[in-house]
Amino acid sequence: MKCFHCDNCGMMVFFKNDLCIKCGHPLGFLPDVLDLSELETASENQWRASSSLAQKRVYRNCANGQQYKICNWMIPENDSNPLCAACRLNEVIPNLAENKNLERWEKLELAKRRCLYTFLKLGLPVENARGGKQPSLRFRFLEDEENSPVKTGHQDGVITVNIAEADDDEREHRRLTLHEPYRTVVGHLRHESGHFYWDRLIANSPNQKRFRELFGDETADYDAALQNYYKQGPSADWQGRTVTAYASSHPWEDWAETWAHYLHIMDTLETAASFGVSVNPDNAANDASQKISPIMFNEQMDFDKMLEGWIPLTCALNSINHGMGLSDLYPFVIPPAVVEKLRFIHQVIKSVRSN
């Protein structure tokens, strides 16, 4: 994600901010131009955006921002929906009468909006075309009930998330129990979005043949494959074929895990480039530092240049974490087989942008 600055005072501001902490001016995220903008009062309940990308357009606050203070996304004045482009995707929200659920929902929404930022930046479809047969992306945030646990997953365009994942202690417990090196809310959403975009971009398309060459035949019994994974563990050779152990369970899970990693790469590289980060992987004693190249979110996106920046950046980030006594920020290795899978995802996304 790019670095944002207040249009009024130039102070660095962040994706979730609704006020500049330096000058106190209101801020709002403009999903139509993907920018966080300083806002000036236009009329009652309306704001004029200062961002040069918005060209002085007028916006309204999202109802969830007004009522619950959990959303800073704005709504263009000609859009009659009371909810912003992110909040209107919710089918079910947590029961706010329950203690801590507002805090949980806020964490879930922030992770969801971060994912949506990347989808929109990449030009990926979120809503279905009018009259189309494919489902739109939707979200359900549910909590366990007695004898009825909620499983995070995707079905027919709907991503369901167990709101317990927003609790750090519960999520860490599950991470350790399931022997996962990495488990975050945004990671969950990126993974589950992979299942959504498999349906949208791969199933019954010309891409399906190449998918099967790289990931395998998805018609293999899915339930049986997962049962075997949890009973027997991952394939013995998974580290040479897949980016995670879980990815070895079934071609659909391999795609979803690889898709999530592609989104990790895109978001982190854009952030690093926006901050002007440079790395020097070969010899820190010389001056041959390599500046992370800004990503061109268009048909010219260069996969090899992206990967060239990603590998040394993750080494640097992991080392920084070690300096703070923390575990690896990116606890993964990308073998050549996974590089080709990532390249395929990159090509599929580029083809979406060119259509």
C-alpha cells in the first residue's frame, strides 16, 4: 500500500486515519481514486476532497463511519447507498450487543479494506457485472454458537470469517495448534479471496488448462484430500512444490495459498517502494544498494522485477524482526515451482487488466 500524506499540512497519515494528528483536518479514503484525502466542508453532511486525484469531487461519510466510527471510506455524492464500497459487501456483521464485538469488527473491517484496496488497485472484479451469472464478493462475520462452531471459508462468492480470529490470543492458539508459521486476519482474507477469484478467473476458462499443469487436477475429491492432510500430514516433498504445507493438501488450496502470497508481495512491495526503501543483498559494505522499484499497476507489470525486489526485501525484514527478538516476518521459502505458479497468477491478473 502506498504512503499517504495530509493534503493540508503534509504530515504522513495512515490508511485507517480519519483525522490528521498534526493539523486536525478530517481525512477520508476515496475508493474511486484509491487515495486518502483531506476533506473540506462542502455542505451539510458533505465533504469536498482536497486530493488532486479527486478533482474537488464531493463525498459523504459511510453510515458505519458515522454510527460506529469503524470506517473512513467515503461515498461519492451521486451514489445513494448509505454504505461505502467496502461496507456494502457485508451480508452479516457481528452482534454488536455482545461485549468486544465492536472491537473485533473494526479489526476485521480494516483487514478487509486492505484487501479490497489491493483488489481495486489490480483491477480485479469485486461486484458482478449487471446481468452476469457469477456471484459478487460478499462477507459474513460470524461467531461460534453452542455446538455450532464457525469455520472460516468461502462458498459461492461469500467469505465467512470466525470473528474469534480478531482476538490475538485465540488466533495465536490456533496458529500453534495447527502448526502454521503465519496466521493473520488479512492473511485469512487473502487466502479465501483466492477461492473466490479461482471461480471468477480460472474455472471454465482458457486458464484452466495451465492451472492444472501447475497446480494439479482440482476435480480430485476435496473433502477426502483435506481429511488425508489432517490425518497424514503434508506431502513429503511439499517444500519443493508448494509455498506452505497446507497448500499440498489439494490444488484449490495450493492456488489459494499461492494467491495469498502474491497479494502479500504486491502490498509489501508497494509499501516499501512508497517509503523509498533500498536493499543491498550482496555486500552491505559497498554502495550497490537496490531501491525497491514502484509497481506499475497496469498491463506492463514486470513479474521478474517484482521478484527481484521481493527476495532481498524479505531477508531484510526478517533480520529487522530478529533484532527486536521477534520471529520471521515472512517465514516462507519460494522454490522454483512456486515461482512459476506466482508467475501464472501474475499473468492471469494482467490479462484481466487488459480486457
